[in-house]
Amino acid sequence: MQQIRQEGGRFIFCGTVEDEADLLAASGIAAKCPAYSMDDEDEVFSESVRTCFNCRYRRWLADGFECMKRLLAPQQRN
């Protein structure tokens, strides 16, 4: 997945909810993630979509988010 980059021990997802490919990639990761948990309703992109963009363990960055559970790396191999 080209949306994911590793910086040291951090896994960064570079993308936005406006880009369909980014949204599909983040949804695919979230579908397989054992730690996924929906964030508070005022913090989610869409309550009806399981995506990393809605996860309580993502921390927003200027150009994407960081997975605080560090689970993006194993997911990109699937």
C-alpha cells in the first residue's frame, strides 16, 4: 500500500477521506484490524463506515494519521 509509510517505529497513513483510493485502503485495513474501535461520534468521518479514519486509535497529522496501535504494518502484508 503506497498510503503507508514507516518512520522509525511509527506507522503513518498518508491520505484523506476525499480520495476514494485512500478511503478504500483505510477501510480494508480496518476490516482486518483486531484493535479497531469506533471513536466518539463527534470525531468520526462516517458512523456507517468501518475505516481507520473513524478509529479511536488514530491520531491526525497534517497529511494523514498515525496508528497508535502500530497495526498498519502487519495489515499491509495481507
